[in-house]
Amino acid sequence: MIAQATNFAQNVDNTFIIIVGICVFFLVLITTLLITFAIKYNKKRNPKAVNIHGNIKLEIIWTIIPTLIVLYIFWLGWSDYIELATPPKDAMVINATASMWQWKFTYSNGKQADTLYVPVNENIKIKLNSTDVSHSFYIPAFRIKRDAMPNTNNSTWFNAEKLGSYTLFCAEYCGLNHSKMYTEVKVVTKDKFNNWLNSE
């Protein structure tokens, strides 16, 4: 599993594990029933076909249970999405501009960089835009992915809880050198960040 480096990475991972668990459970159940019924009701054991009448109670059960499961999965995803889509009002704003095939980050004092520097344990809002085609701002360790599109105001946010360097990709095919459109997120202490931000 990729490192969990932000405040909501654990929730995203838990949701993913629950959904995969549900899928695996039903895969095993349906496959087992399929094999069991294929053996039990094969032509040699049942040479003469028999009409099977409907079972209203069974049909209600296998309609209600999947519906509840799907609603539960929707609720899990929606809860995570609302948290990811609602940055705190006190978040530091950084503008991220995507273009073929690079990222450019602009800070409140006008400083620009092609690497994203952020202080640890601070809310960061990333305002996304693109100068050409659709790109996608994706940091696997942060569990965030958000499109950067021309003439569209998109944003995302995070609170990096662990010091270190993390890879930032473009996750949407954007042309010939798409695979080379990556950089790093440097999570540093607040003192180091302030020194970097105010340096020439």
C-alpha cells in the first residue's frame, strides 16, 4: 500500500478496502452457487425439466439487500468526496497551472516553482487551471486527484501530515509527453518552508 501522507488518506483507503471486500464476497458467493447449481441440476441428475415457480419473498430479499449495499457504498464515497471538496477557510492558497508538459506553482507572494513546496500540518488549497488541454493533478500518497482544465475553476485541498517528498503526476492523457509530466511535492517544516518562500 502506498504511504498515507494526508489527513484523509486513511478514510479513502478504508472505503476502497470495504468496496473491494464486498466485491470479493459476492464474487466468491456467486461463483460457488454457480458451480453448485451446475453440478446439482445437470442433465444427468435431472433428465426431465421441471417448471420452477417464482418466490416473491426471495425476490424481495435479493432486491432489497443489493439496494442497501449500493446505497451504503454511495454514502461512503459521498462522505469522502464532501471532505475532499470542502477546503477549510483558513487554508493557504497555491495556484497550480498545468501545461504541456509541466506544472507551475504560484504562491501568494508571487514566487513560482516547478516543484510544490508545502509546510507540514497546514491546510493547503490548490487552485487548478490549464493553459492548453485537460490535465489531472494526482498525488497518490495524498489520495487526491482533480482535473485541471482550460477556462474552468477547479480546486482541491490537503493537509500533509508527514515530512518527505511525494510524486505528483498528470493522470489524464494530455499528449505525446504525458508520461513525463510529473514533479514532486516537498513537505517540509514550517520554518524551512518560510525560508524557502522568502528566498530569492
